[in-house]
Amino acid sequence: MDKKKKIIVNIFGNADNGKYKMLNRHVDKLLQKPEYVGIEKQFNDMETEPAVVKFCKVSCMNPSNLPALLMSVVDETGNEFFMPNPEPDKKDDVCKTQKLYQYLGLQTDYTGETKGVISGAMIESIFKIALSL
């Protein structure tokens, strides 16, 4: 990872939501691994204006599919940018329908075979891609 850049895993949701709590536990567990020590977590509480504004800027996440996570990078000037999905058309056997198309992230798919669960394996897959960019 470039020493001048900071990678952030943005979590969007409501702190009282059970799915958010599970997602948060998975992220916290992964962030304890040495290979992910450079990634910082930021909670975006969807009951606050700054979180809603940030969520709207993403424009490719569905508010019905929260909680969600999105990777971003902060450059040396302090500007935050959403990380692009390097292969948006590639089938993803780990993340399935929960992987975002335009940006690198996941949203909860309540209709798919994953039954609305964002697993640790899915998150780790996204972290690995983020660190490779």
C-alpha cells in the first residue's frame, strides 16, 4: 500500500440493526489481521446528514440494501475517493450479487442465496482487492 494513502472501509447502516452488528463484527475481526492493519473503519450512521450525503454521492447503492460497505482512499492532500471496482463485469463466486458494480464494495442482497448476510469471506475478498489497487 502506498504510504501516502489511507484506505477506509466505510460502513453504511443503522447501529441498532442486527445485520449491521454482524457486519461490524466481521470487519473488526479482519482488521485485527496484520495484512489489513492499514485499513481504517468509518461508520456512516444513516440517521445523520453527513452519512446520507456520502451515501448519495456513491449513487450505485440501494438504500433498501443496507447495511453496506464501500472502500475509499484518502490521498496525500486529504481528499477521499471511492475506489473503483477493477472488474465490474466479472462474475464473483465469493461475493455473488452483493458486490457493487461501479465501486469496490458490498451491499446486502436480501433476495439472493446469501440470505442477506455479508460474510467475512466476502469482506476479506474486497479488502484484498483494495490493497492491490
